[in-house]
Amino acid sequence: MVYAFGAASVKLSIFPFGYQVGSWVKWAKNQIVPDRSSVPSDASAQDTYSENFSSLLFDFDIEWLAADFDDSYGAIVPLSRTRLLYVSQTGEVYNKDIGTGALEKLSIPSLTLNSEPFVLFTLTNNLTSAAAAFGIKDAVLVKGANLSETLVVSGTYFDQSKNCVILKVFAYNLTEDGSDWRTIYQSTPCIDKFDGMPSWGAGLAIAGDTSVFLSVGDVLHDGVNHRDLISEDGSDYGKVFLIDFVDNTVSRHSTGHRNPQGIINTKSGNVLAVEHGPEGGDELNRIHQGKHYGWPVRTFGVNYGDWVWPLNEMNGSHEGYEQPLMSWTPAIGPSDLTEITSQDSPWKNDIIISGMRAKSLFRLKLNDNGINFIEKIEIGRRIRKIEFLEGRVFLKDQITGEIGFFDVN
């Protein structure tokens, strides 16, 4: 925001990750990693309610289920209209019945993230804000040949020997007896500056029968806040990767990204990602193999509390690099996106983006030339995750931890 005083003006800005305040408060309330062992295997949430909203084409009711956990992050994977997998922020996997609210912990080992040692480390070193953004970020269910089903999960991991954090991707074969979690990716180098914890990216999208796309953020290592790890040889940050969990191969797909938290592979084969900019400059990108998307030397945004982005020699320009399909200023805080694949829906083939800062959903129509329609639907909530399956949109609220859903058919 800008305040004018006579002939002079002063630009003020909220702390860049101010949207984390709500989750920090929740963390401070608990002080320790939540104990999931006390959750009954068939726990059922009793409180449900609905909220009505209007879009251009129809009204809809979002049905909200009471939160099972106080998670700011975590992942949801719809299995049907009435059932989903819930991967908690601390790495446990549950089956959630949307109809009854019942929650059942699956007989899958909890993921080892070293969450509790990290919380204790942040307490000891007065870094408590970092703990709120630690843990599971995203998950997808990959259905392959011979009816195989592999759950792929991304999350941060604390290396206790070095007191630093990396991003890991884990795979679990749900159809194989005696299966266990496998680490199929881990980022390098290990990050020991924790003010960029919300900027891991960590979005997952199904790429094929045995592969996924992974988006990795810069964790504020952008050449201004900390050293530039996007441009540094051997660094994984600010990239999109293609990971094959059968061949155990990892290849770089694109670079020049800041904080791409949501990524999808549409039915037409377009890989789309939403990306947080600095102050302004949030982006929707069509991801092409081998392309550079500009960060940290190009952005339509500026540094927090300033009029420029220091590394952009063409301030306010994206020239010379892959252009975004759309860039938002003021920022909307894009956290995730999904595609409406139902052909009997008024929203058929549309892309829905969740904007946390805008507390809105954005409905977009894409064509070969770009975007020709955007509808903003204000819902008054900070939506962290959004998924679609069988005519139903599923949501996860960052602040309350509630899961919601509504029909678009």
C-alpha cells in the first residue's frame, strides 16, 4: 500500500509471508507436534454445515465437514464422490468418508519427516514461525498397468545431522503386499535458512502410468533474500521435474520458478502451474520442457516494500523469457488448481484456481492463444488445496483445516 505525505510517498508492505500468521497462531497453541495416536480408527466428525455462493452460471452450496486435524498443510486425494484419502501434515494416511464424516487410519506406515525434532529445533533457536509450514505438501494417486495404484506424496524432511531441511517425494504401492514407503526424490542442497519455509512449491501432478511432475520452489534463495539457488549449477530449486518412480529417473523439465505450489496435467496434455510472485506478479504458466520462466531476473512483481525487483534490469517486464499465461497484481496467492473434466457441467473444461490471499476461486477458460475468460468467485476462505473428481470439487481450508465439497454438474 502507498501512503502520501505532501510531496513524498512511502511504500509499506505486510511481511511477505503474512498469510502464515493464522497457522503460526495454531502452532503456538499446540506447541508440539499433534499426537495422532489418540485419534480413533473410525473417528467421525459430527458437525457439518453449508455455505451458498453464486457463480455466473449457477448457484452452489459448499458443504463443510468439521476438521479432523488442525493442519494448515496436508493433502487430499479424492477416490470417489464420497471418499478420499487424507494425508495429514505430519505424514499419516487416512480414509475419509464424505457422507458420514468417518475417518479411518489406514494400515500404512507413517512417513518419517522428523517433524518433532524440527519443532524442538525451531523452539530452541527461536525459529518458531518455520514449524507452521513444515510437513506434507501434496499427494496424487497414480493408477498404472495391471491395476497398480501408487500413492505419491511430497513433504519437507529435517536432516538432524546437519540441522537443515530438504524436500522429499515418497511412493507407496497400495496394491503390493508388504509394501513400504520409498524415497523417489530429494532436493539438493539442504536448506538451513528457514524464513522461506512457505516457498517449497512441492506440487505434484500425474504425468503417466509410472511418473509424476514435481514443482520445487526457491525457498527464498533468489539472490536477494539469500544466495541464488535457481541459477546455481547442481541446485534443484526453482525447477519443475519429471520423476519416474519405476525407472527411478529424475529429469529437469523447466526452470525459473519462484513458488509453484499447484501443478496439473490437463486431459489435453497441457501442464499448468500456479506460482506465487513477490509483491504482485502471481502467475499461471503453461509448462514446456526446457523453458526458462524468468525468475529471479524477470517478474511483473516487485520486492516487498519497494518499487522494483532488484535483479530485474527491465523493471516491470518479463521480456526475454517464457511469458506467463496470466499474471495477477494485486496478488491473489494462488495455492492450487484443478480442471473440470465433466462434459455435462456448465464449467466443462474450465480451470479452477484457489486464491488464498484473495479468498476466492478463479474460473478460467483457456484456448490455444491463452486465456479469454476469468470469473472471480469470492468465498471468504483461504483454500490451500482444490481437487476435482466425478462432478465434485473438493476443498481444504488452510486456516480451519476443514474439508469442503460442492457439485458442478
